[in-house]
Amino acid sequence: MDWITDPQAWIGFLTLTALEIVLGIDNVVFISILAGKLALEQQPRARRVGLGLAMFIRIGLLFALAWVIRLTAPLFEIVGQEISGRDLILIIGGLFLLAKSTHEIHQKLEGEEGHISTRVAASFWSVIVQILLLDIVFSLDSVITAVGMVDQIAIMVAAVVIAVGFMLVFADAISGFVERHPTVKMLALSFLLLIGFALLAEGFDQHIPKGYIYFAMAFSLGVEMLNLRLRRPVEPVRLHERIKRDEDLAGP
């Protein structure tokens, strides 16, 4: 628990928590859409169960990755560079984040929007199974981001738990803020590019001090907060959603 007295660990914790919240908005939106297929009185319970499942899945994946990262025995060589199990996970994770964030940025700006019908009746547990599968997919980038940003498993777990708690309580407010200020979402995705590159470098034994990463993220976020405060409000760009409800497509 030495990290409790380490200022850099606290900076990493706060940064990771904020990033987990912003990146978790899509998960909240998808869970809400799937829960919308249920009767009105069942929807709040489905949302709570869905976010609870998301938290436990992420914590489980965090412990699994933390165990794999301890595997430091060389497995093979690439151009004279020994690659261990830890290095392999970092390299794959870095490439995944680079590809995922690039795809997400394209999808938000130029991608096509799909839709899901909420008019078809569904049972509570069939929706929960769909949410569970969705959580597994959405958890990958969240967990790899946590591994790339901080070294202590306790910080990762605490950040995930607090982020899910925030989403349970403030999901609508956070979603509305990101909807009104899409640059915040774009910044979060660009941070994934940065973390993905850092993981890739780490996998090839090129260590980038995390303080540099925290500074870059904090500085760009600070500039954006000043932009939001000082610039004249204008109609924001509408980011594309991968899935929308039928009633959203129909319009007023």
C-alpha cells in the first residue's frame, strides 16, 4: 500500500478514473438501449445489473492480466529482442488500443449508424445475457488502458469501482455533458492512442515514464476546459452512434 503516499500514484488514479468514466459512456448507452427492450419497471434493475457485471468482469480481467504480466521468462526472440509473456501482452494490448481508438474516432466522425428495435419484447435474462457479452467486449480497452497507465493493481481496481459507481449515479449527467461537448470524447480516444503507443514501447523494453503521459493528458484536458469556459457556445458536432433506438431514428 506504499502507493497511498506517492503523489504520482494519486495523479494516475484520478486520471485513470476520469478516463474510465468518459470511455464507459458508450457502455452505459448500449446497456440503456438493451434495457429499453424490457418493461418500464424492469429497466432500472437491468441497468444496475449490467453495470455491476461490467465492474466484476473488469476486475477479473485486471487480475488475470496482472498475473500474466509477471511472466518475464523469454519465449522467443525478434531481431535480437527477447520477448516474454509480459512483453507479448503489452505489445498486443498496445496494438489493440491503437487499432481500437483509431476505429472509434473514425466511427464517431464518419461511420454509419446502426439501429436496434425496442419494439420486440424480450425476457429479463435474455437482455442480461446480451449485456454480459457486451460488457466483455467493452471491458478489453478499459482493462488494457488501466494496465498501461498505472502499475499497482489496487489503483486499477479502485479506479474501476469508482468509475462504475459514478456511472450508476450520474450516467445521465455524464452522458449529457459528453453529448454537448464531443471534443471530450475525442480527447479520451486520443489518450488511448497515447497509452497504446506507450504499451507498445514498453513491450519492446523502451520505458516511457508515466509522468510524461500524465502531463500530456492533463495539459490537453486543461486546454480543452479553458476552451469550453472561454469560447462562445456554438452548436457542437454530432458524433455518430454505432447503435440507435428506432424512436431516435424516427425523430420528433
